Amino acid sequence: MAASLHAPRLLPLPPNPTLSLGRPRLGQRRRFSPVAAVPPSRNGSSAGTDWCPVPPEQRPVNEYEALSASLPFSWAAGDLRVYCSRLAFTGAAFALFVGLPVAAFGGRGDALHLALGATGSGILAVTLAVVRMYLGWAYVGNRLLSATVEYEETGWYDGQIWVKTPEVLARDRLLGSFSVKPVLNRVKFTLVGLAVSLTLCILLYANTEKPKEPFESTGVRAIPGVYSDTAARSFEPDAFCGEPDLGDQS
């Protein structure tokens, strides 16, 4: 009984203020927190320069390699002849199997407008594909040339910023300057040529007149060789009242 009276009491621990401050509040916006380029080791010295906290699939070098091996982005980085031939084949296939039936169904019907409508649809399809190429290569090029890398550890809510080391920055900028920029210049010239061609097709389609029917200019819809005054008098005698008969004129 005496031992239980003199036993020390266990007081509850106060809440840790660091834990409560670290929790995000409801409605608080996500902020990027910079990460050191090289973490310190246990003995106080810096680790190797190859350390990188960015997940492998979000590193700019790996994104460049994945983009170079995917379709249709790899077309722009390949040989110029292969690049042009693939774009031409894509536009011709779309014009033949999609543009031509649509132009025949809703167009004016003549051969010139059918050809212009199918050609314009093929150029439009190729333009959309090239725009998609440009957006992909521009994104990877910006991440290669930038001194920082924005990445996500597990989801959109825990974004981080990693500052590149001098070695990684030099390697990425070298790759972006000599591998990505030539591809972007090629894609830009392609977009300019496609825009000019598409504008020309639209102007020709809008300003080319439809050929007139043989009897559309005269306003007479009678078929030659079928209409005769004798047949008209037999069917509509009131329309020829007061006119002499054909036998009297002869």
C-alpha cells in the first residue's frame, strides 16, 4: 500500500508542434519545395554527383529517350527523306479514305472540288500530327535546358523541385542544344509549309466556280429533240389561243 502511494505519476506528453505545423490545411495550395542537389552522408561528406531524387521516368534524359523511340515523335528526329515520305503517306491515306468520301457526300460534286477537298483534309490531318510533335519536343527541350526539374514523388500533391548539379546541367543543355533544337527547327519549317498549303487549298476551293449545267444559263429545261409545238398544243391548248396553227403557217 505504501509503495503504491509513493509511485511516480505518468503525465501525458504534450502534442508535438512540428507535426501539427507540417500537416497541410484544408484548401491550402500545393507548394514546390526545393531539394538539395547532393545530400550529405553520415560522416558529413557529400555523396556522389550521380545522386538524383527525381524518379527515373520523370528525368529529362529518360523523357528524351522515350520520346525519340515513340511514334510519331521519332519521325522528326530521323532522316529527312523518311520524315517527309511518312508525312506524305499519312496525308494521302487520310485524304483517300476519309477526305474524299466526305467531300463527295457534302461537296459540290465536280472533280476539281473533290480533289481540293480531299487534299485539304489530308493536309489538315498532317498539320495536327506535326503540331503534336512540336508540343512534345518543345516540352522535353525546355526540361533539358532548364536548371531545375519539377517532379512528383507519388502524386500531384507532393511536387518538388530539384536543382541540377553542374555536371547534369551541362549534359542536359548539350543534349537539348544539339539534339532537340534541330528537331524543333525542322518541325517549325514543316508547320509553315503546311499552313501555306492549307490556306491555298481553302482559297482555291472557295473561289473556284461550279460548272454550270447545259440549260442552266438559258433558263430552259426542255430536252432537245423531245419538245415540239405540236405536242405542246395537244397538252396545253389554252396556252396557244389566238395563234395560227402550224398547218396554216405552212
